[in-house]
Amino acid sequence: MEDSLLEFPCQFPIKAIGLDHGDFQSTVTRIISAHAGELPEDAITVNPSSNGKYLSVSVVITAKSQTQLDAIYQELTALESVRFVL
């Protein structure tokens, strides 16, 4: 049994903030969907920073396990363009 404070499955928001280099949003959503399945459009929220240098991509997924969340976070944080993953 996995150690987690969450009960799975559950709705779980993931936010990646990084440099807006044109394909940041598609890269983030591709990684998340590879682990969580197809993402409905209404599950994705994108917000640029006030100066336009950064982009925040938030995705709400149905998380199935802590292992799944860990894999998503590891892959996102490995991206050079990502500054934070919340």
C-alpha cells in the first residue's frame, strides 16, 4: 500500500510555470496526458505572466495513485523550461 494523504481516485490540480517559448503549453499537457489519459479542454487553464515571459499551465486530472503523481512531477521538473511545479 502506498503512503499518501490522498484517497485515490481523486481530482488533483497540477500547475506548471515556465518560460513561454511557444510550445510550453503543449509540452506540459502532452506529459500530463501521457500519464493521466486524454484531457478535456475544460480541465486546462493557461495564464501568461504580466510581462509575458512566463506561462502558467494548470491541469485538473483524476489522479489514480501517488506513483502516477510522482511520475508526472518528475517528468515536468526535468524540463529545462519549467521553473515551478505545484
